[in-house]
Amino acid sequence: MGHDHDHLPSEIRHEKPLWWALGLTTTFLVVEVVGAFWTNSLALLSDAAHMATDTLALMIALVAVRLSRRPPDAKRTYGYARLEALGAMINGGMLFVVAAYILWEAVARFRQPQEIASTGMLVIAAIGLGINLISMRLLRAGSGESLNVKGAYLEVWADMLGSVAVIIGALLIRWTGWKPIDPILAVLIGLWVLPRTWVLMREAINVLLEGVPKGTDLNAVRTALGAQPGVVDVHDLHVWALASSTPALTAHVVMADAVDADRLRRTLTTTLHDQFGIEHVTLQIEADHCGDSCSVGSPKAVNAHAGHDHDDGHDHAAPADSRRARPDAQGHHGHPHP
């Protein structure tokens, strides 16, 4: 029994606010970079680097949303969801380079402080704060529904704190004339960006390596499946992420005698959906556990799982074990089928 999979999101929401936030952020990013060189403020340049993270995060979110509309094809059966992770890796690499430059420059300025146009620095930072507040309001509604939007929202929120820091620094320089305040703020903002950049890259690497999605407990999934009445054993369990918010699961489930295989499959998929939010599920229901004889390359595997394709770990054809009297109970689905 086979069913078509649709790996595309059921709805594409909040794209318009993303476009508005991207337009505002990109415009101000250009203004802030120009202003940083005009005022000779390293803190402002550091905040501009942080603003660049916002711009890239918004672009990644939009690219993921736009490309998610493209259906899978013969070469990319999962579509283009993982471009989000690739974009995040590029984003993180650029941020590390920028942060390293800012920290290096800050060390030089500690040794030889430079004049700062504190008034221009203050005005530009104040404008940036306003842009951040507007972007936060635009993205707030979608941050609870989309991980992409949530990531962009958190980027803007953090940059808002950076703008506040630059404003405070500009005021302190204006009142006290103490020039080292500027590189100190630059270092603080750079140290704020780096850990978040590492977290972003780590999550992207996990997606690209088909790791267990963040927040998913593999042992809890195995326990929940094994606890269902009629389940004897669960093996070959794999959980990975097609994208940051699209978990997928494949598993072989050994059922007890006199169990309705289709009903068991529907029960298991409902459990996975309700308890773990996993909608893309492929289950191979087995009458008994053939053990190591099912391993790829084993001579016994021909009789045990004739026609069973292990390629990619989830494309299962109907077993041809002669001991089975019931129809094939393989499930390819995203939601329970009646």
C-alpha cells in the first residue's frame, strides 16, 4: 500500500511582513555602514555587522518560504527545503569573518584610541533602534508559527539590544569624552554575535547531517511506539529533519499476531503527530522480526524482504515474505488515513 507524500508546507504565511522587514533592515544596513565610516565608530560598524545578520536571516527565511513552493522533482524528491540550512552555513561563515575583523580592529583601537563623531553615532543608532522595533512588530505574529520567522524575529530582537548599547555608548562618549568606550562596545557586540552564530551553524550542520531534530528525544519516540498495544518490537528507527521545521521518521514495527496492521499503522502515526509533531512518517509493518537476516547484502534478505528498498532509509516496497497471509501494511503518509 503506497501513498503520495507532499513535503511542502500546507500554508505559506507571513511572507509580506518578511519582505517589509527585509526592505527596512537592508536600507538601514547600508546607512549604518556608511555612517560607521563617517563617524569613525567601530561600535556602529559592529552593530552594522549584527544588522547584516538580521538581513541574512530574513533572506534565508524568505528563500526557504519561496523555494518551499517548488514541488519535488525527479532529481530532488524532497524539494529544496535544505537550502535553508545551506544558507545558514554561508551566513554563519560570513559572520565569523566579520566578527573576527571587528575584534582585531578593537584591539588596535585600545592601543591607539581615535576620534569619534558621537552625535552622528547617536543619530544613526537611534534610527536603527526605530527600524528594529518596527521589524519586531512585523514579525511578532509569525514567530509563534514558523521557525524561520522566529529565527528572524530573535535576530532583530538581539540587534535592538545592540542599538541600545550603541546609543548608550554615544551618550557616554559625548558626556565624558572617554574614547575607549567605542571599542569596548564593539567587543561586547561582537561577543554577543559569535555564540548565536555558532548555534545557527550547529543547527544547520545537524540538518545537513540528517541528525535528530532539535527538541526530539529519540528514546521517547521509540518508547511511545513500543508502548502501543499490538507492537512487539521497533527497529531501524530513523528520525531526521528535511528542514529546520520539517521532521521525518521511518521505522520497522513488528506486530503481534491477530493485529489489524492498517489500524495499528494509523494509531502509530496519530501518536507521532500528536506527541512529537512528526507528520512525514514511513512505517514498515512486519509480522515478525527477521533480525540480522534483513540486513542489506544478506542472502536471507531476498526471501525476508523481497522488493524492500533500503535506499535513503525510507522508500519501502511491499515485503514478499511467504509467511504473511495479510495484505501489505506499509504506510507512506503524512496524516492518518481512514
